[in-house]
Amino acid sequence: LIHPFSPRGKLIHFGLPALDHSNHLIQMATKHNTPHHNQCIVRPHLYRVALNAKNVNQLQHTAQNYPDLASWMSKEEMHDKFGIDSLGGIELGNGCKVIHVPSYLRGLWEECQVKAREVDGLIKWELINIPSCGTEAARDSQQHREDSSATVWKDVDSFNQHLAQYDAIILSAGAGMLHDELIS
């Protein structure tokens, strides 16, 4: 989901510039979509449903403060459009969207390859796993990590030494990197 709002409907810090940059990257990745590849953009907008009075107030406030991104939908409109019973909701658009992450990452990688060829540069895709510092999720996924074709690093120091050979590094794994303490 691509949007600049917190769960309470407030604009997050740097939310609008992040939305603009995200949409620029999505546009670059989409250039490489073909009918045979999944499309990056699943839906050009998304919805938040109000299930209690507090949600109604929060989402109406979002729609009032950010009318270029959010529009309030009554409970009748939500029922007519989705067949659900709710207290209403908002439609987020104008850059807010649902993306297909694997297609997006594939398209973005293809764009990186194009840019590298333009400057006679070298680009390398390298799967790297760092076992977490003992979190339950990491222990549960350890068997999968050991069976994968990715390089497994046992500690952050050796991982950092390995990365020192590169001019630029792109980490792409979403919130899992924060959960596994890879970045802070």
C-alpha cells in the first residue's frame, strides 16, 4: 500500500515527499512491465473503512485536511460499492495505490540494469541473509534461510566488511529489516 498516512489518518513525517518519490520509482519500474509480467499497480487507489465512531472522526478529519488525496464515503456509498456494513470510510487516490511488490522490484531491478549499461557500469544482484539476534521469527525462518541460495552471514561485522567493496547498496525487504535489527 502506497500512501502518506498513519493508521489514524494523520500525515506521517515526510509523507508527501515520500509519496512523490515512491510514485517516481513505481513509474520507472512500470516501464518494464509487459503483458507477460504482472503489472506493478494492482489498484490506482485504496480504501480505509470506519468501523467505530473514533474511526469516523479520524477519517473525516483526513478527508477534510487532505481533499487532494482523500475523499469521505458515507456508509451507504461503502455498502453500494463493496457490499459491506460500516460507518463509512475514505478513498485514497492521487498517487495513493496498491502495488504488486514482486513486479515492482523486478521492474526496478530492470531499470537499474538499464542505467548501469548507460554508463558502462557493473550491477550485481546478491541475496544476503543475516540471522537475527535471536528473535523468534528469525529462529522460525532459520531453516528456510539455510536452504536458500543466499549467502548467510553470521554476524553484522563480517556483513559490513563484505559490503565495503561496493559503491552503492540497496536494501529491499520492507519492515522485516527493522524487525530483524538489520537496520535501525
